[in-house]
Amino acid sequence: MNETENIVLDYLKTQNIEYEKFDIDPNFSDTQNFCTKYKFSLDQSANTIILESKRPKGLYAVAVVRASKKLDVNKKLKNIMGVKKLSFANAAKSEEITGMQVGGITPFGLSHKFKIYFDEGLKISKKIVFGGGSRNFKILIEPKYLTNIPNSQFLDITES
């Protein structure tokens, strides 16, 4: 295991989050491919998205939504964050600021750096699959444990 993976697993333990870890083929870590290969629905899988403010520059946040939903960046999140222009951080920037590989980015272990916005829709799933900090494994947890994460909140952040 690499350092980032250890940070993620240690974080889950310190926040008293019960989880199941399962190894995956890194070639199938992107959400759609993962769900198809490992027989999960998009509703059971979460996408962790890094957001970057363009006006003002340099403000970052994390948004987490069910993979079946589309994040509302231009209205809801822009207003929530109080910025004039907001976009998705590109893959290189996301990896640079999180230390995690795209396909494995997770909100776990990032709370000291970023505000984390969980979509309310995550609450309806029995268990949700998250990245593990790399493309090598995924983490399955019950949504009730997301309330254990400091600097996070549940909001309506997806398109209607």
C-alpha cells in the first residue's frame, strides 16, 4: 500500500467510520467501468469531484454525488461557495492538490484541506462505493458515517 492509501484508511479509523475495503483491477477504477465490471449500479457509487474557483482564483472544494446524478456547478454550488465563476478542476490539478489518482479520489482524509459538500441524495443508498485514494481499491460504507467527517455538509447540489 502506498502512503496516500494508508492516510485514507487511517482517517476512516480515526473518524470511527465502519467500512469494507475491496481490491480492484486499477484498469476498472473509473466509475462507469467499475460499476459494469463489479456489478454495482451508478446509484450505489459516488463520484468525488474537485472544484476550482476561477473568480476569485485558487479556492477549492470537494463535491460528492451519486454517479447517477449530475452536479449543479453553475447555479447551486457557485452560490453555496459564494464565488462568481466555478469549474471542475482538471485531472492534473485534482491529483496535484489531493495527492490522489483520478479514479480513486475520495473525500476521506481531505477534510482538513477542503470544504466537502455531500449531495443529500447519497443518504438514500444503503451503502455507497467511494474511491480509496488510488486506483487499487474501493471503500464501501453506509451513508450515516458521512456525518462523522469534519468540515462537511449535506446539501442539494445536483441538477433537478
